[in-house]
Amino acid sequence: MGMRREDGVLYAIVIASWVVFGIKVLFHLGSDGWSEGQAHVDEIQLLKSALEKSPVTPLEEKHPIQGTSFAPEVMKKNRAKLASNRAKWPRNGSIDLNNVDSAGLESLPFLGPVLASRVCKFRDRLGGFWSVEQLREVWGLKSDVADQIIPWFHVGNGIFRFLCVDTASWYQLHSHPYINQEGARTIERFRNHHPLSSIQDLRNAVPINDSLFQLWSPYLRVCETAALPTP
């Protein structure tokens, strides 16, 4: 029969030890004489004897460590815990994202006080969510967590506060997360030189591309023109 892998490891350790101590023996023979060299030879013999009395236990004979994540009973327990937690999750589409308060958000899995507060602050700055996918824009909300929680929400009546693009101040415009300072300047310059009868008129503003317009348009209204009576 061939040599077992564990025996090969054992003999490799012994041979390596002999080489190391052999070098030390030669060194000491040259410097401190035969007595110290003989002492190291004795060390080799003691090491060999100790290794022979304590053979390496084959890896396949070792028992798995109980309590680790790969133990079968622990994996089974973790799966049961995950299933129990999922049973407590809200039903899909059961929470109005534009009406739920911070305490309600905080009580949900994966969130907590910090993220719940950020969701509420972002919602207030926007003037309401028009899509549940906007949750992905909340700072600190990881994409894998967003994937889990987004199906729980709906937007109810949607946006609850609009900006009057024809009358809002620069400060009001730039305070919106999607418009910011440069966007507020662009709108202000455009309306100073062009009449605004509808939001679509902003498409004539060169710096406003289609993707930016799609972000802005749900939150903008032309207020004064819309209030004028039709002749």
C-alpha cells in the first residue's frame, strides 16, 4: 500500500527539522565545538521521538466543529429562522410610501431609525414620491436592501407638493433634490426671456436634456397661466 498523505506530511516535517538542526550543528561545530553540536543532535532525536508518539490525525477522520455555519443542524436552524422572518414581512403593495411616518418605517425589517429618517426627509424635499423606485436614491440604502423592501410599497396619491415653475423663487427651485442650483439658474434665465404656458416649454431650454426633464416634470406646474380664465 502507498504512503498516506498524512504520513507524508509527518515525514516532511521531520526531514525539514533535520535539515534546520543539521545546519545549526555544523555552525556550532565550527564556532563552539563538539559539545554544543552534540546537544543539537540530541534535540533532533527528541523531536523525532515526540513526533512518532503523536501521529497526525487524518483530516477525513476529524469531526466537523459543532456550532459553525456549515454544520447541518445550524444550517437547518438558519433556514427556519429566515422563513420565520419572511413570514413577518409586510404584504407586497401594502404600505403607502407617501403617508407612512418615520415610526412606521423604522418598524420594518432592514430599515431602522437612521434610514427611516432619511426616507422621510428625502420625501419631504421631493414633495412626494411618484414611483417606489425612487427609494433607491435614498442615501445609505443599499441596492440589495432596496430590492427586498420596494415591493412592499405603493405611492398612494403620489406627489403632494408641486413647484410653480413660472413663479417659484430661485431658492425654492434650487432646494428641490432634482433641480439644485444650476437647474434653478437655467429655469430662471429661460423664463426671464420666454413665456411659459406649459411645462413642455422648458424643452426649448438647451441645457435641459430629456432625462433631466423627465426628472423635473412630475414636480413642476405652470401656476399663473393655468389660473388665467380662458377667453
